[in-house]
Amino acid sequence: MTLPKFILGDNSEFPEAIFIIHTEFPRFVINLENDELEWLEDFDQQDEKELQTEAENAIQQATSFYDSEVAKYENE
């Protein structure tokens, strides 16, 4: 199965939260309500520099993905 790079999610136990799941390295879930980030990867010290750059880019892309998805709903 091919997964999209980002998946938008919500959960009734967290009614105010909106989650973006990033399915590629570095995999993570971000809660857009409070910007809390949960990594789905284990990292070693060698990964730290790459992780910092990749994570910053991925978080920006996740936010852009969310904005794009919301705009599509608002335009319908």
C-alpha cells in the first residue's frame, strides 16, 4: 500500500485537536492545537543534524498541507 506523505486526523477524545501524521522519514504526529510533536522514530546522535533540518521542513510542509486541506473544504 502506498501512503500519502501527510494524513489529517482527529479523535473524539481530543475534541479541539487536529493531528497531522507524517508518514515519511522522520515520521511524526503533530498536534496543531498546541504544536506538540510525537516522533515515531528512534534516533541516534548521528541522525540529529539531518533530523533537525528534515523536521523543520516536514513541519512547515505539514502546516501547509493542513492549510491547503482546510481551504478545499471552505471552497466547497
